Amino acid sequence: MKPPVALVTGTSSGIGAAICRTLLDQGFRVHGLDRAPAKLDHASFHPVAVELDDSDALRQAVAGIDSVDVLVHAAGFMRVATLGAGDMQAAASMWAVHVAAAMALAEHFAPAMRAGGRIVLIGSRTASGAAGRGAYAASKAALTGLARSWAKELAPRGITVNIVAPGATDTPMLADPQRGHVPPQKPPIGRFIAPEEVAALAAFLISPAASAITGQTILICGGASL
């Protein structure tokens, strides 16, 4: 039997890298899309360098990939600004990476997905709103509309669509100075979420055991939403 095939974005670090490693350990062949150079070295990992906010480049990058069994959109970044100090270019870029890229990838791959296919979008607990993070929150909140719409459309074909929404996760994005002077807050469990914990939840949603879960946003936030 041929190994299952996954496409994962944001595989150079953080959550995307953790998901990629988990799927590789499970025997997947993984196509990784990222703007940064690939860091994983594995015979079943096929990196593709692409700017996800460039729609033409993204279409070209996936044109040679016929089909996938699993699509995981994990790439993302945050820019923080209060009202009156917003950077509209940064806001547009967040929308392009978080939302438009997800739409383009689903449009390309979902029509050919077979029963048992999975789409997992990495959202954020911040999607419910946070001061100074309106543009980021809006782009992550938009994923809910996409996921629930796609889930209803694809359910008759045996394909599920879900969102994993982490709280503050111990990734390079957490320490990115361009996210602004808003220090991340540790959740009640007293530590940040580990990328591997987010990857484990994504892997469950990808597994056959989760075939009855679709259209859902599942928080992994260490109690921050309590």
C-alpha cells in the first residue's frame, strides 16, 4: 500500500514542524510549504519554498502535487497594533497567509480528496478577541466560517474539517519582536503550550478515531479560556 500523503504549511518551525514530524513518524509522506528554508531532513519529507501571501506563487507551488489525504494549514504570524496605530499592510498580509492561503489550498486539494480525507486549520484562542490584536484575531476568526462551511459540504464525502486553536505556545512566534510590546501570558497551568501537544491533537483529528468530529474548533490553551 502507498503511504498516505499530507501537505503541511509552516514546517520550518513551531507547530507546523511538530505536526510534520508527527506525521512522518506515523508513516506519511509530507509536502511542506514554507517561506523559510527547510530544517527537517527525512526521506519522506518534500519541502517547497513559497511565500504563502503570494497567490500566484502558491498556485505554482502546488500545481505539481496531484492529491493529498491530509491538509494542515499551520503557517502564521502575528503583528500587534492598537486602534489608530494599525499597519494595514501587515493586516492584509496576515489575512493573506491565514485565510486566503487556506482557501487556495482547499480549493486545489479538496475536490480530489477521497473518503477519510482530513483538513485541519491551526487557529488561535485569540480569535475570540484581544486588545491590540484585532487584525490577527479577525484573520483567525475567519477560519471558523471556512471550516464550518467546508465541513458541511464535505461531510457526505467522508472528509472532516476542524480547527485546532492553541493558546500561547512555546514557538519562535512567541518571542518575535515584531509581534509588538504585548508580553504573552502564561495560562493557569503555569507554562506555555508545547508545539508537540498541539501536534498530538492535530494527529488525533487526522486519525480514523476522529471520523465523527467535523466543523469543530478545539481549544488547547492550558486553562486560559476558563
